[in-house]
Amino acid sequence: MRITVLDDDPGKKINPAVERYKVFLNGEEVKHCFTVDDEKGEIVESMTDESGRVISENSEVKRRTRYGKVTIERIP
């Protein structure tokens, strides 16, 4: 399954105010995800500084892609 909050992504677009998910990469919970694909083992997330604050550059959130074993859990 591929879920996303991005308009230009081919995954299932979700509304975070309505649908909530927990995402894990190699068993560790990941916050601030834009796109998650458990079949490809890929997440696109916002980058954060050492304090956990989201980093922006030129008024855009910096992103990074990571790979591994991805698990998606829907929160009821």
C-alpha cells in the first residue's frame, strides 16, 4: 500500500485530520511522513534538526527518502 499527503504523488491521498496512521521503518516509529510505501520499502519524510523541529529551506520543508522494512498501521 502507498499512502501520501502530496497532491502530485500516485499513492492513495489521505487527509491527516480524518485518517491517522503510525509508520515504522525497520521497527522504529517515523513521524512527519509525506509518503509511505510498504511494498517498495520507502518513506519520504520531512527533515528535522537535533531538537526535532522541521527544517525549511527557501520556504519549503526539506525532505529525505529512506528505505527499509516499512510497516503501516491505521489508528482507529
